Amino acid sequence: MFKRTLLVLEHGGHPDAVIQTGLAMARSCLAEVVFYTGLGRTRVPLTDLPDPVMAAQWDSLDDERLLTGQLHAKALQMADGLGVRARSVMAAASDPIRSIVDAAQSSYCDVIMTASERNNAVVRLLNGSIIPGLVTASPVPVMVCLPRPWHEVSRGTDLCRIMIVLEDDGSIEVARIQGLDMARELAADLLFVHIRPSGLAPVIDVSGLVADMEDQLTAEIQLQSQRLLASACRHAARTGLTARGTSLPAGTTAKDIARLAADRACGLIVIGHRGGNALTRLLSGSLIPGLISAAAIPLLICREPQHPPKPRTPRRRIHRHRRAAAAAAAHAAQLHVR
């Protein structure tokens, strides 16, 4: 599935965590890696700036290039030590998010990996973290990891079990497909998790009927959740994978999901989303912002394609039939002349 990964190395953004986790993941998947750092935009010198200001500006850019080169050299050396094929890309980046997405597309990467601290979603937005914008803009999955000691990842990534979160927002299919592909690649078990939606509150006071209606609604929601999980497990079984499903009550939070993943010894959490910006995800109650903060294991965020493939039109077939009819008419004309 993931044959080439773009590892985003930012100064001050835990590059060691990205290098360690990314190399361990790549070795487990027999994949290649591309180390990427976007450099600050080179500004055009202005004639009215004093010489000391211009000298400090260019010295800062030179220092950035030097430190980035040293960081990439270290990463390439670590990749060589683990037997992982790797290359380095450093480019000027006036727009950090767009430059990362462009680098992933130009390098034919099928996943982008970056690191995050245990900050909440609001702090990430205020601090200018690239993660919210990257989740919004990237057409390929984004993997978010946390800093981990090197001895925990140097022998490979423990991906014996993968958790796939199925949300009722239309992103179930993309999460299931990406999770199944990853599990097939690593021969891992699957744990499907679905949070049951809450029932509808009565508008008027019908206390005599509420109890029966609420029980019926709760039973129906539970049944639909079990059907959804059973269908996901059947899809996994068709590909030879072992899968289990867990239905969780309404109101389950991202922290509860992260705790369940730790209790079930999962090595990766997969979740999908339908697009929208970071503020939309916060207001809509998406689990993604909370999981980025709470999960102690890598989180793979998969975006549903914005433009699904269009159905094939019979235009070529019509043209082929026209050509066949024209050829038949020409042949008939030749016979008539003879």
C-alpha cells in the first residue's frame, strides 16, 4: 500500500520522531522514504534596508540551509543503517502546506508523515501547526506520530493490530479501504470501532410513550451498529484477515478511543474524513482533533476523494460503430461499382 512516504522534517517540530517512526514504518512495509524540509522564502533585497539588516537576513537563510543539510544527512545515514531506501528534498516554501502537498505529489508519495505534541486542537491552530491545514489540503493520507524513544522503534513498528474508527459522517468507506490495505501489507489483525449515534430527544412531553419509543430506538441503533461492524468484518475475512468489531455508546470521546487502542494493544489508528477545514472539524464534533492530541500511537487520517471517478461514457463505442458503418458502406459501394 504505502510504497513511498514523505517524512516532513521541521526544525522545532520533533524531526527525530518523524525520522524514527517513519523509518520503522517503511522497513515494516518495505517502502521508500523522502525526507522533506521547506526552507523559508528568499526575500528580494530592498535598497532602503541598512547593510546590517540585510547581512543578518542572509546569514539567517544560510544558517537554515546549513542546519537543514545536517539534519537530512543524519536522516539519510539512519535510513542506510536500517536498509531503507531514502532520498532528500529541500525546497523554498512560501506556503508550507502547499509546498508539502506539492512535494508529495511530485515525488509520487502515497502518505505524508509528520509529528505532533500533546497539545489540544485550539493550541495547534494558535501555534501555527501545519497539521490542521495538512489534514485539510492533502489528497493522500496523513500520518501523525508522537515523539518516542529510539529503542522503542529501532527494531520496527509493532503493527500486529490496527484499529479502524468508523464514523457516521460518510467517511466509513475510505477508512475501511485504507485500513484493510495496511493490514494486508503487514498481515495485521483488525479492530473495527463504531460509536453509536445518540437517539432523538422528544419535542413534547409524552411520558407515557417515551419509554417504549426510546427502547425501540436504542435497540434499532444498536442493531444498525452491529450490522455495520459485521459487514466490515466480512470484508476483512474475504481478504484472509482476522477482524473483530466493537460497538461503543454515544458520547464516547477521543480519549476513550485512545485508551481502548492502548488496552487492545493496537499499533495504529485509522480514521477517515470528508474534507472541510479545521474549524469545521472542531464544530462538527469530529474525533480527529481529539485523537491527534490523545493517541499515544500513530494516527492515519484518510481523506475521502473530492471528485469520485466519473462513469465511463459510451462515446468511443459510438464512434467505433460509426467507423464500422462507414467501412461497411464503402465496401458495399465498391461491390456496387464492380
